[in-house]
Amino acid sequence: MKNASTINFKKTFLLLISVLLCIQDITAQTSFTDFIKNQSDNSTKTHLTHKLEMDFRPGFIFQTHDFFRGDNYDMKPIRTSLSATLKYGFSQPENSATTAAFGKSTQGIGIAFNSFLEPSAIGSPVSVFAFQSAPVWNISSAVTLDYEWNFGLSFGWNPYDETTNPKNHIIGTKINAYLNAGINLDWKLSPNIGLLTGITFSHYSNGNTGIPNCGLNTVAFNLGMAYKFGKNENDAIRATPPEFARHISYDIVMFGSFRRKGIDTGNGILISTDRYPVAGFNFNPMYNVCYRFRTGLSLDATYDASAGLDYEDVICDLAGNCNKPEMILAPVKDRFTLGISARAEYVMPFFSINAGIGYNFLGNKDQHNLYQILALKTAITRSSYIHIGYCLRDFKDPNYLMLGIGFRLHDIAPKLF
């Protein structure tokens, strides 16, 4: 099965190369939208720039579990990961106010084909994701150092099953989140063609919506080719963004999800058979320092049906018949927590990345702990966004997903796109 998987992966990779090479014959630029750059009385019409990119990523699987170290069906370490991605992205031209304020960025969507050379035990998932990349250092006129993140869902896993796949304690669901972050050297080979080389880190897990949830993590070398359609108009004209007035805006987030939970009984982990609902509300005043950065405090209220979860001891009668342990829910009043967290937010066109660390000061005593939040905010309108986040406990214990919607009040930053 390994040989078949490798052959299929190579065919997919060669097909993607063919598609990218065919695209180089296209010379016409397609404009999706026009917008007005208005820093003075003179306005200049500008167009989005479009790009297609293909990456190949051979990598290494972090040996975080005995399953990877050889406790599997082949009794051999599982170390290799392979992936091929195809991405479409767009960016504002260099003469736009958006680029002047935020720097040059590319955002778009992509698809990744993944193989871990163990299709029967793990699967060969396909990931669909949104991405954003931008330079952090202009090394020369032909080379930049760029960051990139990917965020999406992966499909096609072969998850844990007590009967058919009992050794896979890594992945517990058929659909999992996909997170990726990396740095690349972007080599400009011509006005339209670029070469990318770099390092990328990937994480796959289900956000504690299913058990097991050990997850799979990889580090990979990235080799990519990018083709840009056409060229920017009026690149010689450099825009100046409107002056940014520092101010306080107010973010309101409402989210919900489901989670599974395990309890340490002293004789092993008792895993819940049910999924428990989680809902929350954040009120987050943010001081807007500049176009790219906000910071502030957040009041975080959460309802977690699994908070204070306990279990019934196993009792056996004289005949040796034992009851099955059952989960015992805490009283409703003990399922609520209230915490406060310090937040920092990196702002880019269309997306913001919000990170926070906080402490629950009200609620069930076992909920009085540090928690950490990482969230992606995707703009719907100027004052609303989709919120996709994850909460950790004590920097290591998975807590719950935060899937919801947010609203921003009193945002007086200039509108650039």
C-alpha cells in the first residue's frame, strides 16, 4: 500500500506542475475589482494582482507518540510526510494606499494533497484552506523574506476505531483542522515568475471535538513556483496612507462549539462518550496603536457543560458483575466561568490574528486556571467578522474550539479597501 500511495502522490504532483506550466501561456490580466486611491485631489485607478503558486513539501513527522515511534501495524517508525499544494492569491498593487499602510500582502485559497505513506493507518488527507503571506525583510530588489500562514480543514483521514484501527491513537475524527505557518525566501526570477524556498510547520487535530486527539505535527522544506498575471499599473506612483488616529475600538464576540473530555481516575483515563456544549461571550476593548496593531483587555464569559465533570465509581456485586462508570455533570451554576485576558492583535487586509493569555477568577474551582487563546478573524464587513479560535489550558491541555461571529464598534481607522 505504501508503493501505491507514493505512485498516486507522484502523479498528483506531476499533474499540478503541468497545470502551472500551462498557465504561463496566459498573458492577459483579469481585474476582479477597481478601487479609488484618494490621498489627494488626484485619484488613480488600480487593479488587483492575481497569482498562482504550486508548492512541494517533503517533511518530517514529530515523534510525539509511540505510534510514530514504531507501535503501529508495521512495527516501524513513521517519519515521512509529503504534500503538494496549489494556491490562488491576490494582492493590492504597490501604488495603493492599502499597500502603503500594511505592506505588500497576498491572500487567497488553496488545496493541499498530503501523504504520510501510511494510508491504511492514518489516511491520505486533502486540505482546503485560506492563506496569507507578506514580506518581513526586503533583502534585495530580487529577494525577500516572507511569512505565510494557512488555515483550513483536512478531509480523508482514517481515524481511530476500536475494532478496525485500534492502534491509531493520533487522529480521532475523519475531518480535522489544518494549521500551517512558515517562512520563505522569495526569489524574483522575472517580473512574473518567482521561486520560493523555506521551512514550514503544520499541525492537524480536531480541536478536542473527538477523542483521541493527540494530533499530527510536521516540519517540512518548502519548494515553490509562483506565477503572477500581468503587472501592476502606475507602480512608479507611490501612495501615502491617510494619517492614522490612535483610538479605542470595542470587539464583541459570541462563540460556541462541542467538546469531549477525559477524567483521570487514578487507574487510567475515563473518556466521555458524549460531546458537551460550550458557549462564550467576549467583550474586548482594544487600543488601536497603528494600522497593523491593536492591544487591550478582554472580559471572557464561558459556559462549559463539562466543567466540574465527575464520574461514578465502578461497583461490583458478589457475582462479579460490575456497573459501567457514568459521567456526573456538575450543577448548572458551576458550569459558568468568568475570566480576564490580555490581548494583542496583528492586523492585515481581510484577516487579523488575535492572541491572549488570561485567568478565570469566577466559577468552579477546577476552572480557576490560566488559559491561552489564539484566534483568526476574517472580515465580513468593516464592522463584523468570522471568529475561529482555540483555547488552551495551562499552555498544554486542549480545551475547546471557539467558532463564532464578532462585531467591532467605534472603529475609526481610515477605510482603505
